[in-house]
Amino acid sequence: MIGYIKLKTENKELYQYDFLEKLKSKNTKLSKLKYNIYNFFYKFIIFMKYLGNIITVKKFYNSYIFIFPFNIKNASEYKIKISMNKLQKLIKKYKIRSIAFSNDLKEKIDINKYSANFLNENSLTAYLIKEILNYVLEIKNTKTELEDLFICIKEPNKFNIQNIYYLSNYFKTINIITPNINKFQKIVDKLEESGALVTLANNKEKSLKKSKLIVNFDFTKEELLKYNIYRRAIIISIKENRPYNNLGFEGIEIKNVQIDISKELKDIFRENFLLENFSLCTLYKSLLSENESFEAVKKKMEESELTVTKLYGNNGKIDKNEYLKAFI
């Protein structure tokens, strides 16, 4: 379960305001009277929430939104501290596993102090490997079907296996680089039975020497540095947040992605006052169930008209010229 933690944007998000809007739209004497009475009542509730630092909780798809009863202007250190202490109890109550903090709140607090399990903006990267590389390869005027993909991976968990099977349909060859060759042998056998071209290796000097496109699923920085990597490779890092800064490396390390989705979905996020202060990647993650298969998520992304619009590396947005210089 995901929890979105945010400051108040408008008063009306602290209650179910559809009722008031409907009364207002009727435009009769009775509806106006009811509107004024309920509007006063709601304003009183909002004032009491502010005084008591009462957090508003709203269900949102497969997640919850926790709204602090004050905005950025009134977000004093004292009020944030009190609210964060109350939030810890709510996180346990609603069994929240991952937390996403709004951008304005992250400016006010050290999120590492309060949660070790917060959602990063790269939370969708593992699902978007093909789309990310499509984005890059289109700039270089080539296609995934003409390229070899190198995958650095240690653990064959269900998600990783489904991901590899999916990617094998789009690249010329899949090259699995792993210190646990025995764990991946059956996976390679099944891929070969389906007609995919696959190699399995762990030679630190040769395995990645000609690797133009690398996906690092779960190697640490230290583990990756032990391999001789093509100096102009493009690396997609799924878990490792620290930069790959090997001496002589002139390639690109993709750390984050910016997406776009259908107008209908963006309107839903906007109506819940989420669009302005969270990345779309983080918001879209709340639409996904933990029990969904990789293929089901990919289908949902297609229906959502999800596209990659920008990529970010260790130094921010990656410029078009950087892609053109890569793996020459």
C-alpha cells in the first residue's frame, strides 16, 4: 500500500466537497440556505483540524492520501513535527509500505529521518526499459531489434524473470551477466526454446567489453566497477542510486524518467490536488497493484497512453547531443 503525504492545497480537499458543489449548482433558495449552513460547518471543521493538526485521510485507488491541515506558508517546524508524529501512527493503521512525499513537504523535512521506504521518482523505471531505450534509439535513428541488450542481474525473482522474458521479444540478443550462473540456466533454456538468442556469462574482462546497452537490475556500484564496460555505453540503473563514475567512462547512466499519460488520468490526479506536487511516475505507481503481473502492468500502461518524454542522468536532464555521442 502506498501513502501520499502532502500539505494542504485548498480548503475543500480537507473534506468531501462534492456535496457542497452540488448544492451550489442547484441555485434555489433552499439549496443556498443549506449551502451556507454546511459551508460554515465545513469551515469550522477545517479550522479545528488546523488547530489540532488533524490529518485528513482519503482512499485513492490502491493507495491513501494523507493531507496535513496547513499549506506551505503555515508549515512551521512545530506543526510539521506534530503532524509527522501523528502520521507514523496512521502509517501503521493503514499498513502503508511505501511513502511518497510531496515536493513542497520535502523542502521542509529530511525524509530519510522519517522513512527508509519512500518512493523514489524512478519507481517505474524497471517497467519502462524498452520504452526508455526506444526513446534513445529513435534519436540515434535505430531500433531495439537491431541491438544487443546486456542485463546485469544477481537474483532471478519473479519480477526480474518476467521482465527479461518481455525484453527478449524486442532485442536482437539478450546477454545475461551474473555471478549466479546456475540460478539462471533454466531461464536461459526456456528463452532459447521460445526462439530468443541468449547468452549467459560472468567474465569481468570480456562480458561487457562491447556492451552498448546495459540494464543494471541489482548490481551495486562496487560490483559493476569490477567489470570492463564499453566506455560509451548507455546504462539504465534500476536500484543503484550512486553514480557509475569509472575513470574513462564517457557514456550515459540513466537514473530517472519523465512520462506523460492520457488527459483523463491526469485530470483524476489534478482533481485530487496531486498533479502539481508529485511526479507523474510516482502518481502512476499508485494505480498499480502489487499483485499484478508484469504483462498486466504493461497492458495497463498501453491503455493509459503512457510515453517517455525525458530522461535524467547523474547531472540532470540528458541532452540530445549526449545520446548522439553515446556508443559511437
